Amino acid sequence: MTHAVEPAETDASERISEELIQWLHRAGSSEEIAACLARVEALAEDSARKPDLLELVRMAMAIRNRLDLQHQRESGMLAVIESARDLSGRLDLPELLATVVSRARRLLGSQVAWLSAYDAGLDAFHVLTADGALSRGTGEMLAGRDLGIVSVVVKTRLPFTTADYLHDTRFPHDPQLDVTFREEGIAAVVGVPLLWEDEVIGLLFVADRYHRTHTAHHISILSTLATHAAVAIKNAMAFEQTHAALRSAEMAHAQLERHALSVQSAAEAHDQMTTLLAKGATLATICQSVAQIMQGEVLVLDEVGQTIGRGAAEGYRGQGASAYRPHGEHSEALARALGDSRRIGRSVVAYGALGETCRLITVIGGNDVLGTMLLFSAAALDEVAIRTYERCASIVGIVLLSRERAEASQSRDLSSLLRSLLSPRQDDLHLLGDRAERFGVDLSRPTSLLLLETRTPETGYLARWLRSAQVLPDILFDEVDGVLTVLCATTRADDVRRTIDSAARQHFGASFLGVVSRPIAQPSEIPALHASLRRALPVMARVGMRGALIGQNEMALYSTLFETHDQASLHAYLKSTIGALVAYDDKRGSELVATLLAYFDCNQNAKAAAERLGIHVNTIRQRLATAEGLAGHWGNALRALEIHVSLRLWVLSGRSVGDVPSTDLPSTV
């Protein structure tokens, strides 16, 4: 039954719609929209227009939130541009710093802001200008280098925030400053350094009288304003020195103009990068923009030095980026520069070659090191250009962090599915099959397992590299307990094997080993087969198999070791091949087992075996004749291989010949 819309109800709906439009037009308060929402919720539950009106109010609130966010971004960029214009307008230092402090407080919506400069005579930072302070002591604060937030900022040269200054234990407190903060009622504080040539020449603070946290965007804009203030202070010092002579004054004026242009360029670059980030630009687009801004060529490297992003300015003809290799001729210089960059938190020059300078900076995302960014440039960079480059690295860090989180989310789902399939207590196979189909794997058809072990912490990196390179689509793989584990359709097993073999050789050389299973008919067979293959890996390592992915069928001679839980089978296998030799050695104290093993290890060369054992070749031949009489003729290649393997496994058990009787064969390998 359709509910008829009453005329009064229609009039009320139209009035609410008109009020929403008026509210958006005049940027009304949140109390007004809350009142409007309450009126809509108060409508009768059977009202036909109530759901539409509720959705309309929510849409209005969303539009207002987006407008507020856009306004914040525009305000931030406007503040940066206005500060740059002030620099180019040559305002006197007190007026310029007061303007920067006022803009910082207004931009962040804070209650108090002040700027301190370093005084070498006092070896402390004193307040130059403050805005919004109620206490006289706030404008007269003197902060030592080793106390308060100043100690953290001076040490790290990075911004620092605290939501509750007086109760924060991350830094030593200055009792006098604490008294001033209590009088002012300050709780939350954020401070950024004024840097000039790696020196902290001042600090810019904003504070609130309530607990508050600040966004990265706010801190970024605040840091830019601090850079402007640093430029202003240094320029003011330069102007003071120019009063001695007209020529010096003209040179200082030209320097100021250059700085103003550089700052304006930095503001425009910051605006461009922020816009790209807001639009969700890819890493390739970001790299190309950075290269164009810096007029050079840019490489972004992952944690092991592999290139994951690059960009080159139009018309740039440098060769440094093209010549880069992860372990190339400049790897030592890059490693030193990487350590320096991590320590000081800024970019450093790694090396110069072919008329270019390679500048390196560590890329940070959150609290983690995500990689490295290299800039190859033929032109020298001034301090503002270096700052621009370093801010671009922050944008790259945000992009990498976002991509890493997206990949981590997908890999968690894939890893969970793979571990469920490997678990002896598998979940419902129908549900697992449905989940596997979403990743492109059909469990109703034969599948194959591949295990690869490197015995290094970089196994996890190989899994991440395979995901990022997207060379294994529709395949389940992840690092499981230090081993790269892959489940794929049997029809694709050979291609997967070649791909992983190539990737492993690229990253580990010959320092890996692996095994590929026979086809698996049913997913219920996967846990037992996985456990069998895991037992095979240490045996393969002891036998000396390295730098290869071995098929399970190629390891038939070792099947007793890792396909059975019956130790009696292993006992019988070894006894049938070398039991007589072990018994002979145990009874007579001879060394037939050691001699025969050396003989096989030397490719059945008696002379080479004699040199290895340090005995005469005739002694070798006599022992071999005795051994052949006990173990049988080994002229057949398969028989020789069986005896060789049995001898190797017996010795690898950790016991020397004669320690135990022949009936006490090793229970584990």
C-alpha cells in the first residue's frame, strides 16, 4: 500500500530543503544543521519523505565538511604565498616575523603562537614575537638548548608535537618554562625548527589551552612558514652587514631577491605536489613531477636498492640515473650517504660523477624507512631548492606508505587463505575453494606446491618483490615460517618454477634451494604434502643441493627421508646399501665408509681420494676392493648413486664410523 504524501508534509519538506540550501550558502553553524536533523528525525516513522530528507541532511553535512577541508588547504597555501610575497616585499624583520606568527596561529586555529631565535651570547632561544598570549611571561620566555621541546627539536631538526606538555615525559622540563605555561594555561604544543645550513637558528611554536593533535598537512605548512622565517632572519642579518657600504647593500638586495624567487618557487612546488597527492597520483607521476621541479632525474629505490620509480625532466641529458645499479661502482658511497641521511634526517650528497651530483635522502612513511630517493642534477642546488627536494621526498613517502598499506591488506587475505590450506586442521574445503577462486586458483583441478628456502631474512622481501612486480598473477604465495611457499595450478607449475628461479638468482645468487611437488589431486592432500616438502629442505641442504629448484620426482632416492614417518623404513634402506660396510668397520676398526665416500666425492678418482685422505693410492685401491666385495659392484650409475647417497647421509647424521654398531642406524637426518 503506497502512503499518500500530505500537502503539509510536502510543505515541511520543501522548507527543510530551502533551509539546507541557505545554510550551505551562508556557511551556517553545526548547531543549525543539528537542529534541522532533529526536526527530520522527529517526523513520523511512516512519513514517505523522511528517508529522503535524512539523506539530504547528511549530504549537506558531507558537502560542508568537504568545503571546510578545501578551505583549510586554500588557507594554508594562501598563507605560504602571502609569506613569500612579504619576503619579496622586503618588510622589516619584526613586522615580517610578527606576520608569520600571526598567520601560523590563524592557519592552525590555535590560541597562542610565538617565534624564538637563538642567542649565542646566552646560549639559549629567546622569544622575538608572540601572538595571542595572555601572560606577560609568554613573550619573555628563555629556553635552553637542553630543556623542553627545544631540546628535542634541536637534536632531531624535525617538528615535535605534544598533546599535554606539562605531563609529557619524553624530554627534560625547565621549571621556569613550566610555570609560564601554567600561567598561560597551555596544554598542546607543536614546534618546528627554523633551519639554515643544518643549523637551528630559531623555533616556531603554536599552542592551545586544551589537548589537541595536529595533522601532517598543518605541520607541513607550519614548517614552510618556519622556512620563510629562517630566510627572513638570515636576510635581516645580511642587511645589517650591508649598511657599511653601498656595494654590499646592493649585493644583499640581489641575494634577497633570489631568495624570494626561490621561496616562491618552493611554495608553487609544494602546491603542485600537494595537489597531485590529493588527486591520488601514482608513484611514476610523482617522480616525473619531482624531476621536472628539480630539473634533473629522480630514482626511487626500495629497501634493498631496487628501482621502483623514476622520472626525468624534459630535455635532461644526464647519464647517472641510467648507470645506476644496486651493487654498482658507487654502492659504497650510497651506503655511507644513506647512513648519514638517516642520522640527520635530511638529504646529503652521495657522490659526483659524469658532471652530475647525486643527492640522496631517506624516504620516510609514518615511523618506518620505506626506501631511498636519488636526485641526479647537473646544476648546484641552493638551500631552498634542497628544502623543496626534501619536501618532495615526504610526498613520495606518503605515496609509498599508502601503496604499502594497500598491498599489505591484500597480502593478509592471501596469506590467511594459504595458511588455512596448509594447516592440518583445514577449514571447510568448499569455503576455501570459493576464497581461492577470488585469487584465480581453482582447487577442483590439480595443483602444485613450490617451496623455496634462502636461510636469510630477505625471503620476505622476495615475496614482497614478487607481489609488487606482479609476475605471478592468479597464484597463492607468501613467506611461511621463513620459506617462500607457492600454490598454483599444475598447468602453470613450469612457468612459475622458471619465474621464481630467475627471481631467486637475481636476489640471492646460488644461495637458495627449493622443491616442486607432484600434482595434488585434492586440496585435502596439501597439508601432508607441505609437511613432507618442509622435511625435505634441510636434507637437501645437508646433501649439498644449492641454487636449484628440484622436482619431487627427481628426488626419489631421498623419498624415504621426507615422505614417510616410519623410521624403520629409513633403517632398512641404509642397512641394505651400506650396512655391511658399517658392520665391517665397527668390527675391525677400518675406514671403508670414509674411504668409499671420499672416492665417490672425488668423482670415483682413486688418486684424488688418496690425496684427500693423505694415504697411498694403492691403499685406496685395496680398500675399494674390500668395499666392493661387501657392498656389491657399483659400476651401474644408479647403484653408485644409491651407495653414494647412503654414505653421505650416514656421515651427515653426525656420527663417525665405529661409534655405533651397524644395527643402530640414525633415526633422524
